Amino acid sequence: MSLIIGEDRYMKKSIFLVSASLAAVSFFAINQPVSHAASFQTLKVKNYNPIAYHPSTFRSVYLYNISHTAKLHNLKNYPRTTWYVSKKILMHSSLTGKNYAYFYVTNAKGDKSGIVWHGYLTRGVNPNANNANSTTNSGTNTGSNNGSTSNNNNSDSTNTSGTVNYSNDLSRQLAGYFEGVKPNAYLQKVANKFQRYANIEDPNKPWVAAQDFEDMVTSNYPDIWRAANGGFKYLYDHQSKTDLANFKAGRTSFEAYANKAILADNGNSSFRSYKGYQIGAYACPKGSKGYGQGVVILVDGIIDGDED
């Protein structure tokens, strides 16, 4: 009988120790930064004074919590809401191995907030905010379009904003890969600023260049940001360090290198996918720190602006 009692005491003690260990592990895990456990890790955060944005699509788009581990709200359910961006967050996904830019947004009441991929939002107050009868049909176009609608491939109605000045031959070559596009001096003027505003000092963080350039465009050229709907294409996007090294060593042609960035874009687009678009393109020249970096700005429609 004493042996059985001893075993019973031993089992109770073991169960207590296991339970205590599990509790300690749980407490430790809960109090660790979420980025260590989640598939998304925060790389960079930039704060803004709140800027008005609204959805650029009416399909299901979710706001996530700050660690990107849970869905909070579906923007499709808020067709007239203006969202205010106060942070831009660069996150790395361990699932895809890629980096993504997110906006931290809050509604006017301040009772709904979360992060959303920046490409799903367009700068400006929601045009449906005061229209109770507005629909969520993004294909509806009321009133006269005055010939300035998207998908207008009539070259006579396209304003190329004067003479296009490329900063270097590689930029001209990059723009030339796109079939049926129309060079635009205003877009080119902004694209030419890429090397000046992009952060290309750290070769181990090439994605930062794109983020800093986008920050400049959203602040100084909101008309281009809206018209392009955030659809800027970067040469390093979807590339690996090996791809970059092969390009710099001459083992990969510039066309093949650029084509991979475009081909891997959302929807598997190609150089032939943008006929009738306006274009501005910049590629950092050979010998520069940013060689292999660059940007292509594509706008479906007419855009004109000051060429400062």
C-alpha cells in the first residue's frame, strides 16, 4: 500500500512540474515580439500626419492586426469610408521571402483600424463618402468622360507632355522594352529622380530604395500616385541576390533581368501588357551604387503636370 501511495505522490508531482513548465513556456511565448512567431516581420516603419485614402477596389480586401496574424475588417463592407494613413510599414514575409509595404489606417471615428497592403488604397477622400446611393460597382461610369477614360488607346488624345528627357541610355532602353506605350515627359521627370531620392547605400537592403522613392512620390506627386494607383514597377522587385549578381557580372542580359521583374508582377504581366499606357522609366547606370535598381511608372490614361 505504501508503494502505491508513493507512486501516486510521484505522479502528482510530475504532473505539477509539467503543468508549471507549460505555463512558463506559454508566458514566455506570449511576451515575445510577434514578429518572431508570425510569418510577417516588421522591417521599417515611417510615421505620417494622417492622410486620407480610400479603397481602389471593391473586392474583398482585409485589414489585419498590426502583426498580420488576424483579419479584422473587410474594406468591401465600408464602401463610403475614408481611411486615414498614419504609418507606412515595410514587412517581410517568411512564407514568400518577399517584402511588402503596408499602410496602418484608421477610420474617422477611430473605432476601426488595421494594416492593409498599400496597393489597395488610393490617396484622397472617398468620393462616395457623402453619396448614400452610391454602389460598389467599380465598373459604373456616370456622366461624360470627356475622352479621358482609361484604356484609351487613341494616340491623338494622349498628352505626352513635351520632349522626353532620359537621364541615361539604360533608362531609354528600359522604356523601349514596353510595347505600344507612350513616353510621357512628366512621368519621366519624376522617374529620373529615383536615384536621387532612393536609398541605395545599403546593398543588403535593396528593397529600401523602392520604399523611399515611393514616399517621395506620395508626398510630392500625389497626382501620379493616384493615376498609377501605386502601380510602380521596380527592377529589383521579385529578384534575388543571385539574379542581381548575375546581371552585374553580365551573365544575364538587361532585358531578361527587367523582364523577370515585370513578368513576376501581379497578374503575370509582361512588356506587352501595357499598350496605350503612358510611361516613365529610370535605370541606375552601370558603375553606380544602384546598378540593377530602377523604376517604371505606368499610367493608363492621360496625365500632365508641372515639370519642376
